[in-house]
Amino acid sequence: MKTLQMNFGTEFGKTYALTITNPKEDITKDEVMQAMEMFISADYLATNSGALTSIKSAKLIDRTERLLFENK
């Protein structure tokens, strides 16, 4: 499973991670930056750490799972 993790700075000096499952395959740095800027400027998200105030980082995570066994 692929995920996109976007990390923001908040008004209380904390980091807030927003994870998107199954981002499009060819997503670019510019598209992610634009989305992150939109989340900040539109004040879409309310977090326990305050409003989103800055862009810290973003990363694509590709995780593979393999079932070893399943009891029925």
C-alpha cells in the first residue's frame, strides 16, 4: 500500500502529520507543495496542536504486507 505523508508545523510548535492513502502514481513535488499550501491558507484542519502554519516535509511510503498464516 502506498501513502503520502505530509508533515506540517503548527501554531504551538508541534508537528502534524496528514496521511493520504493511495496517492496518484505520478504525483510531483510541486503538486504536493501546492496542496500543503492550500491546507495552510484555507485553514481546513483543526488539530490539537493548533492551526497549520508551515510546511515541514512530505514523503511517499510504499509498504508491502505478506500474510504468513490465517487461523480459521
